[in-house]
Amino acid sequence: MSKPPGRPRSTPQPRPTGSIHRDEVLPLAVFRQRTGLGHKGVAHAKKLGLRVIRLGRVGFVLGSDAVAFFEKLAAEQQAEGREGQP
């Protein structure tokens, strides 16, 4: 006997993303939406040096900090020869 066919696995749909500008302040939820990162991705970015500012229970990312973080990450990956790889 064979198994009945189940639901086919679907691939995750890409999340909508947007721009980050140096002169803006982003609540973490907006930062996650614009970058396409989830909670774990943001937690990993924080471990790698992304600065998050807390005001009460809400976290914010300065646009300038986000751009600097990604520029630094890109430079490190390029130096390691991992450009474009996860």
C-alpha cells in the first residue's frame, strides 16, 4: 500500500521589501519588513553588531546604523571571498 498523496510542500513566497534611508528611524517591525528578515534574522544581525535602540518595550534601528551594518557585512564577506553567499 502506498501513502495517500499529501499536500505538496510549497516554497516560501518572497516578502515585500523596501528601502532604508540614512535619515530615518525604523521601528523593528518596519526594519524586518523592509529587509525581509524574521525575528531570528534580526537576532543574528544584532549578534553581528547591528545596533538596536530601545524605548520602553519598542526597539528601533537608525537608518544610518542599518546602512553601516550592511556595508560592514558586505566588506567582511568580500574580504573572506564569500560575496553573495549566505
